Amino acid sequence: MVATPTERRVWQRYSRRERWTRFLLLLLVVAVLSWAARDVDIFWPWVWDAPAQIYSLADRMWPPDPRRLGEIVEALVETVHIATLATFSTIFVALPIAYLAAQNTTPNRACLWFARFVLVASRSVNTIIWALLFVAIFGPGVLAGILAIMCRSIGFVGKLMGEAIEEIDRRPVEAMEAVGASRPKVILYAVVPQVVPAFFAVIILRWDINIRESTVLGLVGAGGIGVILQGAIDTFAWPTVATILCGIVILVLLGEVLTGWLRSRVL
């Protein structure tokens, strides 16, 4: 019995056009990676020598020096205060912007694009860059760190809350509008109750992130544990650096445990 052309056809996952498209995309990715690797100026002898340097640095850092432990603990507490105050301040700025950035609550297109521009601008600038700007304006200190963390957090909180507002059930909103409720009452009784769980989840998560980010602000003079860390590095006090790094790790772990407990209690 002779097989028909249809029966002789072998099943293939991709058509010829799809295979060529995937092949060309792969070539494009390889070309871009090769271009990027060629333009990155890497001094390869230092790369091969890195394991020996890591061992040497670890040997100089051990054992940690606890003589400045009290000062380090105070700086860690200051770091937590920076993260907490910045997160709390973010709420009052990010929530109105999130309301304007949500398509189902914004008054008009101009407000929508203005709010989204603010959110994009906030996320586009790294925390260290914000800190450098505020140190130049207000001088070194905790205030510059708080403002830097706040400006960075606005984009994160505003974007996630705006998306949460866009996903609300429209039926409670329409019901209140149908009975003539004012705009503030619609927001308070139809929108806010639906986004409260997302709000607490986002704020707790952002506070945890802010603790991590505030540990490096002192490297540019914006307060926190980074000030002592930078001083220890500059003076080659490697045992003190080890103590500071251990303190930062413990602080981050405690923050992780606390945020996990808060999420389980609130959500």
C-alpha cells in the first residue's frame, strides 16, 4: 500500500519560517552580547587574580572587631529610622499619584500622563543618585537619606497601587454613583476598601526594601550605617568592616522576619 503525501508528512514543532525566525533572533542576541562584551573594558589579569584577593581580604577581615559595636548598633538603628520615616512619608505622596495614574479614577488624560511621568521619573533614578542630589541641596545627614528613599519609593508604591486601583470591581463604584454619592465618598467607601489589602502588602514590602537600600546611603553622606562603613573602608579597618557587614546581614534578616510576620497578621 502506497502512502499518500499527507501520510508521508513528518510532524514538526515549528514551520520553516518559524525556525528561520528563531535562528535569526538567536544570531541577533549573540551579536548584541558579543558587541557588549567587546566594548566592556575588562582587565582580565585582575579577574584571574580575584580568588587570591578574596582570600586575602577575608583573612584581613577575620576576626571581626567588636570595639565599635555600640556605635555600629546606633548607626543601624538610625538606618531603620531612615527607612521607616521615608516609607511613611511616601504614603502621602504616592497614593494621590496612584489615584491619578489609574485609568478608571483619573480625572482626565493630562492628569493620567502627568502621574505616570512622575512614577517613571521616580523609578528611573537610582537611590544613590537621589541621595547625591539631596546631599548637594541639604548637605550631608539623615534628611538627605530620607528624601532620597522617599523619592525612589514613590514610583514603586504609586505604580503598584495604581494597578490595584485599576483592577477593582466597578459595581460598588457604579452603585454609589447611581445614588448620587459625591466623589470623595465614592473613593472612601467603594475604592479604598478594595485596595486596602494591596496597600498594606505594598507598604510592608517597600519598607523591607528601604531598609536594604538605606544601608548604603552613608557611602555618599546621607546618614545611616554606610557612614561608618565608608570610614572603615577608607582607613583599611577591615575587622571593623566585617563587624559592620555582620550587623547589616542581621538587620536585613530581622527585617525579613518582621515583614513576614506583619504580612501574615495583616493580610
